[in-house]
Amino acid sequence: MSLGPVQLIIIALVILVLFGRGRISEMMGDFGKGIKSFKQGMNEPDEADRKPAARIESPAPGSAEAQPQDKTDARN
């Protein structure tokens, strides 16, 4: 059971009567704006991509953080 050209014309006429020509063109314009906005969002880099990655630096070799802790604590 497929839709023929006559059935499609009847469906289009019913939709046109229910919504009116102005409302349908308004909805299609909003739909087009949504697609345009979506495409722009896909082409723009993300906020995370624009910022340089945070650098994690290791402590200096002579600092207290680099020194091993008390050996008695390591056994517990």
C-alpha cells in the first residue's frame, strides 16, 4: 500500500487548509534557520579546542615534593 500522486496532493491540501500558507512558510523558515545554525556550530571549533592545553609541570628535582617520604610511612 503505497502513496500515489493523488493521495499526496490530498494530504498537501489538508495540511495547507489546517495550517495556512503563512504558517507553513514561517515553519519552513524556522527549520532552515535551525539547519544553518547547526551547520555553523559544526564548523566552529569547540571552546576546549580554542584554549591551549593546561601544562602539568613536574616538581623541581631539589624540592621537598620530589624527595621520598619517610620510609616508615611506606611500610604502613
